[in-house]
Amino acid sequence: EKIIKVPKVVQTVIDTTVQNQVQTIEIVKPKIIQKIVQRKKPIIQDEIRQVPKIEKQMVPIQKVVEREVQMPQVQIIDEIVEVPVQKQVQVPMVMKVQKVVDIPQVEIVEQDVHVPVQKHRHVPMVSVAQKFVDIPQVEFVDKVV
């Protein structure tokens, strides 16, 4: 057995009364009158168009004109003239320059200093030498029974 929950539906009806209101609006209806009227002056319809402005300018242009011109004949005469060759040798120039040297002044000051007399003794030296010895390693293995 299964228990299913079903929701309970309840309808409630509410009576409402609606009131309609009527309003009257007055509208003016235009009258269209068709009449042909004759005029003494004709009607001119103007149409305005944009026209580009064109300017003319005078620009000077150079022309190439060919003319015949009388040129005198020129005769070239080569004349060979020997010019002595001069060698330029640079000679080093010796200049004497004086150099100032500062010589320090030595002042001798004598002082008597007492020097103690040292006695010489022979002290035997002990030298320590290290010697390396190989020691065999012994390994013990114990068995537990």
C-alpha cells in the first residue's frame, strides 16, 4: 500500500461589477472644397542647382625654340713645357726646452745608537715526521641460533 498526498483544490468565485463610462469628444471634421481658380499671374517654380565655379588662370609656360647660332672655331694647341720637380723633405726641428727639476735638500743628522751585543748559541732542532701504516681490517660476523 502506498500513501500519496494529493493537494486540495478550492475554487472561490468573486462577483465583481464593472462600470463602463461613456465620454463624448467633439471632433472638427475639415471640409474639402474642390474649385478651379484662374489666376492672372503665372506660377513660376524655381529649381536651385549647385553649379561648380570654374576659374581660369594664366600660367606661363616655357617654350624651347631651336635657333642656329654662328660659333667661332676654336683651335686647341697643346704645348708641353718641362717643369722641374721639387721634392719636399720634412726635416725634424730640434727644440730646446728647459725643464725645472726640484732637488731635495738632504740634512744629515748624526746620532749615537747603542746596539746590544748578541751572543750566538746553537739550539738543536727537533723535526717531527709522519709515517703512514696500513692496518688490516677484521670483520666479525655473529650468527644467532
